[in-house]
Amino acid sequence: MSKVIYGFTPESFDNRYREPDYHYGTEPNAFLVSQRARFKPGMKALMPGDGEGRNGVWLAEQGLEVTTFDPSEFGVEKAERLAASRGVSIDARRAGVETWDWEPEQFDVVGLFFIHLPVALRGPAHANALKTLRPGGIVILETFSPHQIECRKNGAAGGPKEVDRLFTCEMLRVDFPGVLFHLLEETEADFKGYAHYGRCGVVRMVAERVS
């Protein structure tokens, strides 16, 4: 029997990304794009769980030095192909949050987009994301909130069904102690993708490591 990680088996990640089309499309996350002014050429960015690479590739197009990782070999291969098609390079590797080498103070940006980890992995992953930032670096995060359960009843799609894998502002305040929150909110956002669509309940965060 396959080991279950993040609420899925490893094969489920591969099944999601082995299809010829890009499961979540090739356009970057809208909230990430809205933070464009925070990015400067030469910054180093880490994108855990970046799937087929749409967010990491967009950051590379902004002139950042980008490292991405994902548990799916198909996701990593498609991320590399997407980067090549856009004329940029990324360092895409196969790994999960529990196997990644979170070296201290290596990055200026860490992007966490819809990584709905189980409780046992979530806290350590968030602590490691903060650890791997240089002082002054930022974590940018968007995930589904518990409100997404109600949104799905109204036709929205996306997110886990287990409430303990949905995020709240209070949860993030605990997981990211001592940071400067430039933004922390629970809100609604419109999605038009294949896997995420409709009016969805989300949590958004921009948090700066201050020391």
C-alpha cells in the first residue's frame, strides 16, 4: 500500500499531473501577481509544492532566482518544460516538505499556495519556511479557509474536505510567531480555473521575517 502524504498517495500527485494539459493552467496565481511590487530582480525565491510550475516560472520571468519542488515527477518535468517555453530557467526538484533540506536564511521569498498539509506536517513546514528566509524576507501565502465548505455548496470547487486542513488567520498567527504581517485576511476570491473555480473562501498572508 502506498504511503499517504498530504491527504493523497504519491500516485495521486502523478495522476494529477501526468495529463498533457496543465491541471491548474499556466497562468500564475492572481494574489501572487498582485504582490509584484515586492519582487526585485536577483531575489531568491523558494516555491514548495509548486506543481507544474506556473508560479515559480512567473517569478523567474520577474528576474528572480527560483527554486521549486513538488512530490510529483510529472509536475517537476512539466515545470521545467514551462520554464523553457517561457525562456527562463528554474531549479525544479522532486521533494516533499518533509524531505526538503530547509537550509537557514537562504531565500528572500517563500511562496505557499494552496498547500493544505495535515496538522502533523503543517506546523513544521511553516516553521521551516520561516527559517529558510533571510531577515527581511517574506512568506506569501494563499489557501482555502473553512468558509470554502459553504462556498462549495454554492457551486465553487477546490480545497480539502477536512476542516483541519483549511486555514484561518488565528492558525497562521500561531504558526508564524514574531513576524511582521503586512497582510493577513480571510476573504473571498473568484477563480476561473479547471480545478479551482467559483467564489471561494481563502486566507491570504504576507509575512516578513524581522530577525
